[in-house]
Amino acid sequence: MARLSPVFIISGSFNQVVAGNDNTFALTNNGVIWGIGNGQFGQFATNTTIARSAPVQLTYSGWSYIDSRAGSI
């Protein structure tokens, strides 16, 4: 999933973005979390272990923050 230049992937207002070695998670102003990256351990709560090259919305909403370790799961 290496990219040579920036690519627009999603718009919106975000409160927090957490990035790790294999995953990135973003929390929107309305409490929704989006994730992108390697999903080998089920990080995206989609009942799969596949990598995501486009953002996927996590099924639960109402989050108020993301732990800084979330990107390194």
C-alpha cells in the first residue's frame, strides 16, 4: 500500500488521528471512528482479518477519544 504522493481518502471534521506501524484511526467530531491499514488481528471490527486500503467505518459510534496505542495494535 505504499504511495508516492498524498491521496485524498475522506473528508470531514476530525477530533483525533492516531497512527501506528500498520494502522491509522481517525475520530470524527460526531464520535465515529474510521480505520485504514493492516487488519490481520481484526482491528476494524468487521469480522475479517484483511488489510484495508480505503477507510472503513467501525460499527460502534459514540466514541469520545482514541487511545494513542490504538494505531499499534
